[in-house]
Amino acid sequence: MKSRYDAESDILYLLIKEGNIKDTVEVSEDMFIEYDENDEPIGIELWRARTNVFGEMLKYLNKLTEVKGIKRNSYMKKMKQVA
């Protein structure tokens, strides 16, 4: 799998496998899946990636640190001490 991110248009593209696109299906307002001649998915296009992908990843990482009892500020202080 390969990925490309276009910062100007804020689109993340995930290439599952090479092939000719037969059809593109809009799964949601910001997600499109491309299918080949065998109706197998070959690509995924995610619009508004900063919000839909990266923003969600940051929320998840912040929750992980909370679950482990690490406060973000204390973590950042520790990282500065190490650097």
C-alpha cells in the first residue's frame, strides 16, 4: 500500500494496488473508494484529511496518554529534559 498527501487540497490518497479504475463510489461526503474491473477496491481518497484523519489520530493519541495516567504537559516537560 502506498499513500500520498496533497497539503494544498488536503486530500489523502491510499493506493491499495495498481490497476485501472472501473468505478468510484462515494462512501461519505469525504471518502471515495475506487474499484477495478473485478470490483475489488484499489484506492481510497479521503478529503479534509487534516480533520478526518490527522485530527482523529491526535484525539486517539491524547486519549492514550490520559489512559496511561500521563498528563500532556508533564509528558512534554519530560521530553524537553531528554532533548
